Amino acid sequence: MLRRRVERELLEAHREGGYVFPAYDDYCFANVPETALSVLDSSFDRRLPDDAFAGVERGDAENVVVLLVDGFGYEHWKRERDAHPLLSTLTERGAVTPLTSVYPSETAAAITTVHTGRTPVEHGLLGWFQRYREFDGVVQTLPFASLDDVPAEEAFGESADPDLLFEGEPLYRRAEDAGIDTYAAQPAGSLDSDYSRATVGDAEPLPYRNVAEMGLRVREALEAADGPSYVYAYVPTIDSVSHAAGTESEAYRTQLAMVTECVRREMIEKLDPAVAEETLLLVTADHGHVDTSDNVDVGEFGPIRDALRRDADGEPIPPVGSPRNLQLHLRPGTVERVANAVEASFDARTFTREEALSRNLFGPGAPSERFERQCPDLVVVHREKGMWWDRSELDLVGMHGGLAREEMLVPFAAARAADLR
């Protein structure tokens, strides 16, 4: 069942002039992790509305699998569902509810939310590129490396501590304390990163080299479980191909076919029938994508370039965040002038720090100390293009991080594994 009523209500309540804002209080990705864990233990209470499971029996489930397909938004689920058996079966026999992403609709922010259950205002990781005052440097956050891909500690010294990345404890620790066995299936290389150790270190790792192997590892974990089990399974390839080739490409559709068919075969069809009866499958995404062209080089835009704060060496601090989530650290007294210049020159919307907080752009919780240190002076969101200063990012086709419908709406599909066979 595709829940179009929720889609209409979400857009009516949260869309403003073509921009879709997060629905943090109900139908939001931020509420997925505790919703999933609440099936196994009622102490997890930051939940989606109950009707996200409309028609899906979950009361006696012993296993919950959260399959997170990075970058696979709700709009593309609707477009592609009839071409892929897993998607069509989930739509017909389960419930597919649209949610909004968090802001920013970025992997770094949203994946930190799925691991901690905290909104970006609470955990403070606000984009792929972030500047840290503690060592006066800009890093790529999830690999925790410099812009030149040098490990942060090597590039900036011992003060570049990965503990600075975000605030909050992973949910896996709470789950284990509640008697739930937890597992994290991720590409093998990523499990060794500082970020993964900080977020999923309490879960049993299920490293994999390809999606077929991921399905096998998840199936083996489910069949070996002897009590309540929570499995987080992460697939990055749809996001990668979207960046490189866009969501209208043959490469995109081929990759989606491979991912969905491997999951269907390895995690559904081959799963022991008795285990399938007690397993709830939840499929979601951290964000969708917009296909862009003629992106904006803000390095050539004087009002931004001339107002950037300077680091300890007197060099301008470059924009951070991402091309769809442009975050500017500006010199005192320049914020209003820059905001006016941006909105007069581009089809973009700006938010000062105060505006972002007053409308709960990054979430409704209490701002953490990490958020207070990372929050920019001005956020810029173009309606449809990327805005950046480095060619390697401006040349991407698919982008995300902003407030367009395509990137902000994500699916939450729920079904018993046995019903999908």
C-alpha cells in the first residue's frame, strides 16, 4: 500500500514555495531508529505514528531489519517500483509511508541520526564538510580526513580527535542493555573508520564486499539468533551512482535492479521460513536526490568571498556543508548583507543562525554544545542547483542536502519477511 494520503498531508503542512521542511514531530526519518527498536522493546519512544505500520503485523516480531538504501528517495520509489519485484511486492503487501528527511538531507547528518536517535541540532554533525575550531581545519566528516584525503590526525595533529564529530551515545548500547542483539552490515572498509567505531562499535559487525554478500550475512545472523535481534544494513551504491550519473541514467536503474534483486533473493527467498515469520523488514533512505546542471561557483561570487571569516593564518574559511546545504562562516556584521545579495542573485533561500534555530530547521531538541560550535552564520539552499567552490563537487549530477521534494521525501516500507515470499 502506497500511502498517498500521508504524502498529500506532509506536503500541505511542510511545503513552502517549493521547499519541503522536516516533519520532526511525526513523519520524519529522525523517528525511524527508535520506531524500529520499539518493536522489540517499548522503552524506545521517539517513534513514527502507528499508522506507518498500517496493515502490518508487528506485535510478535523477534527480529527487525532496517535496510537503509542511501539516496533512494520516495519519488524514485514511486517511479521505479513496478520495474523491480522487491519494490512492487513491498508496495502491494506492506505499507510504504513517505517521511521527510532531517535537515540537512545529507548522509553525514542523517546517518548520525539513525545511529544515535538524535536530530542534527542534538548531535551536531551538520554536513559532509565541516570546520572544527578545535584544530582550525576543514574535514570530510565521515572519513574524518582533510580535503586532500589525509587522515585528520595526520593533517592537523593530535587535537583532531574523532570524538569531536558528534555528540550522543549510539542506540546499539541501549538496545544491548535491553536484551536486544544488534548487528551492523556495512561495506567492509567502512567498518574500520573512526566514525563507524564511534557509531556502530557496540553492534556485531557484518562486513561485506558486495550486496549479495550483505544479504547472505544478514540472513545468517537472523537464522543464528536466539533472542530479539536488530539488524542495521547499509547500502551506499545507489547514492554513489546518483552522484556520478544522475537518477535518470541507465547506470542508476541497473544498480537499483542489482541491489533489490540481491536483497530479494538472499534476505527474503532464502531465509528460513520459520525465521521469516518472525522477521519485520523495514526499508528506508536517508535522503533522495535531485539531478542538477549548470551549478553555481560561489568562489566567483564577491559578496560571499569577501565576507568569509578568516582562520588563524588569515586565510578565508571556505563554505562547508555541501553544495545543496551551503554553510557560511561570515565576519561579524556581514550576515544580512550576504543573505540579501544571495537571494537577489540566485533562486535560493537563506537562513541566518537565528532563523534556523527559531524554525527548528535542524531539529526541535535542545541544541548541543557540538551544534553550537558547528552551526554556521548563514545557510544557503538553492531551489534546484548546487552552490559550491570546488570543481569536483560542482561536476556531480545527482545532489542532495537541501529542501527539494525529491531529496526531502524518503520511503518507510514495512512488511513481514514471510509476506514477501
